[in-house]
Amino acid sequence: MPLNRLKGYIVDDVCVFGAEVFVLKTQLVVECLSLVQNSATITRDWKIYGFSKLVDLWVSEEFVVANHKWRVQVYPKGNDSGAKGRFVSVYLECVSAKSFAQHQKIKAEVEIRIGETDDGHFSYYSKFDHWFRSSMDHWGHDEFIPICDMRNFRNEDCVSLRVEVHVEAIVS
């Protein structure tokens, strides 16, 4: 077929062209965003005894905020290759998210504190918000606190941990 840049593809004074057609299956997804009003901020405190002897992972007991189950994960010697052996890693896990449908999610504002001092303050603090879902059911920090700094506030090999969780929104 001869190509004339001004005329395009011409065969017997007729323009010829082709098209590929793809049929995509569509699926309707309806999401309902609920802003959680008057939701209380839940504060949980733990004393982790024998912290220096923990090998891999410390997991809190489950607790409930806005009818969803949560727990805290602490890796005293780090969780990933960059933090391993150098940092303490700390995460909040939404246990309930494991059973969420693909479009379901829950937004929480979170504060994590570690290392209570004699005057009741905490040495390390982080605040974040995150949408927890089945594919991302935990969030936190690989490099929360350098391991070498832990000895500054470990009292009799006990570390204080405080977590505050406030659920802001739910998509169902």
C-alpha cells in the first residue's frame, strides 16, 4: 500500500485504516465514606520487661478502637535490612483490616511514644495518619529510635511504650 504523507493510506481513491478493539469488563464499586464524629482517642500504655533480651519481635495484646482490633509490633533489633541491628522498629497494626474487602479502609491518627523519663515525658515521639486496608494493614517506622539510644532510658531493662489511636474515617 503506497504511503503519501499528505493523503495517508489510499487504495483506489479510498482511505484504509484499522482499529483494535478491547472489551474491558467493568465492575461497579460503591464506597461509603463515614467520618467518625465524637470518636474517642484511645491511649494504651505498656511496660516491656526484658527488652534487651528480646530477639525478634514483641507484639502487644489486641485492643479495640472504633469497633476494630489493633495491636502494636516492636522489633527491638530492627525490621528491615536498613534498620536491622541499628534501630528499633515500631508499627501499629489494624488486625481487623486482614478481613476487609478490597475497597474497605479505615483512617486513623496515631501517636507513638517510647522511652518514658523520670518526669513522665517520653524521649521519642512520632505522629502520623494512615489509611489501613487489607493490603497495608500496618504502618509505622523502620527507624523509630537508634538502638544505642535505648540504654539512656531503659530502667531495669524495662521500656515504656505509649500508643494513642484516633479513628477519623471509615470507607465501607
